[in-house]
Amino acid sequence: MNTLVSESQPGSAIVVDCLEYSKPSRERFLEWKTGRVGCVHVTLAVWETARETLSVIGQWNDLFAENSDLVALARTADEIRAIAVSGRTAVVFGFQNTAPLEDDIRLVQVFHDLGVRIVQLTYNTQNSIAAGCWEDDDSGLSTHVGRQFVRELNSVGMLIDLSHCSERSCLDTIEVSSAPVAVTHANPLEFVGTDVELGRRPKSSQVLHALAERGGVVGLSPYVRMLKNGIHTTEQEFVDMISWSVETFGVEHVALGTDFYTGYGIEAVKWWRMGRWGRESPFPIDENAPVVEWPAWFKSPEAFPSLVTAMEKSGFGATELDLVLGGNWIRLFGEVFDRQEP
């Protein structure tokens, strides 16, 4: 897969960050440009209804019109390449939950027509489709609703994301899906250990091996609540996790999904943690603490060039860099987005 930015820059991969959820603005788009990020998968919705999500898409359409020199919506792998070659950042729309689909299978095609290309089955909790990683009783992918929606997502060409799903939901979906699936933003449990703050979010080696065997990709994240040494994790330690993952699961199946977010207050955190379904978060929220902290070496997407340099110093060659920085995602996007089943 050739993901070179231009013929004058041989070996320059298109950097793909497969999950960011910052409040969108020109300031954020300029950070992408400075960081030479060619593509970002953005979150449109977590608990939003279909109607609320339509408004978010409308807001993004305004942003595209107002910032056409920096960003553009991408619906295919070829569009990602073309936008990146133009010096802009390709934006891929995604959901971090199936809430916007409202259990209406026909809305899958509707949102696909509006540009949505990545759908996470559930956000931490149980829904009619699957169990989330917060559930003590792991029921996995539901026998009827879940399997129907997996087939529909496969059919229209949407990439299924398992980042916040339970262990069994991940394994069930990998087995049932006729297309490769993704973990857009999570770290390997075997590497980071069970003592990380968000101990239920990292993925087991069983899940990641199964994912790789079916052609899927995992995006590794510098989010401190999923790192072995938290806020104190160094850039080299993060690169060490990339190296370990490449050796364990294969270079064709490891990429980046930072989970980077900024620009939100505590009310947004409460929304993500409990939506409308709870008065209190299942996990405590310290309202006096910063909304989120990032390692000193990754304060924004502007840090990507430094990370690339660190990877090069650790022995990543041009081909490996091309794959991990973006080539694996673009290959997977091409396989799924361009896929049309009868």
C-alpha cells in the first residue's frame, strides 16, 4: 500500500489518528497541520439521539465550509489520500456508540449516506447490541439485535469499532463480522497491566490476536489513564509499547488512535460518563481536577513529528513507519469503506 504524501517526499507516510474527540475549531485544525496529521477519525456522538447527531453533522458541515483550506470530509480511502496530498487533513466521521441509530437498522444506511464510516458498538455499558467493558456480567454480542446490526454495518461499508466493548463482545463480533474490525483507541492489557486507572479499557492479547488474524487493526493511545506509568509515561516508553505490540501482533495490525481531547469542561465529562441514564457516574469524577491530562511529550497533535523521530531512533524503518503511522488504517479503510455487499 503506497501512502506517500508526494513523490518529492519519499517515505513520508500519511499520519492517521484514528480517534480524537476535541471540541472542533480552527485552532484544533491548525494543530493537525502543524503536526502533519493527514487524517483524523472524529467522534460525532456518544449518547446523542439521531436528531441531535444530525445537528452535530450540520455543525461540522459549517466548519468544513469555513476551514476548507485546512480540513475536508473523507468517505473513502482514496479521498483520504487526495485530501492529505493537498496539504489538508481528512476528517472521517464516527460514533462511539450506537445510540444515534436508536435500534433502527435502516438508520445505518441513512448515516452512511451522511458520511459516517466508523461505528463503535457500545460505549462502556450494556445496550441492545452488545455489552460494554464496564459490565460485570459479560453477555457479549446480542444474539438477534447485535448480529443483525453487524451484518448491516458490514453491508453498507462501515468499520466496526470495539474500543469500549467487553471481552466477549469483542470476540463475538470478530467471529461474526464478515469484514475486519477495529479497536481504534486502546492499549494492550498484557503490556500496560491491570493497575492502570481505566483498568477495563485495555484489550487482552486474546482479543488482539483474534483481531489481527481477521485483518483488523488496533490504535495505541497516549491517554494517561491507559498507560502503564500514567502521566509519568515517557515518549520512549510509549514507543516501547508500539514496538512490543508490533512484535506480538504483527506490524500490519498496529497503528495509532490517541483518544486526544481538549476544549471541554467538566459537564462534557459527566455526559460521556453517564449520559442521561444516571445521576451519578459509576466512576468518581473529581470536579477540582483538570478535565484531562496528557504526557509532557504529547500535549496536542503537534507532537506527532517528535513521536516519529523517537520511533526512527528506536529502529523503525521506513516501511514499518509507513504502516504504523497510517498505512494500516488506510488499508483497512479501503477494505471496509469500499465494500458493498448484496
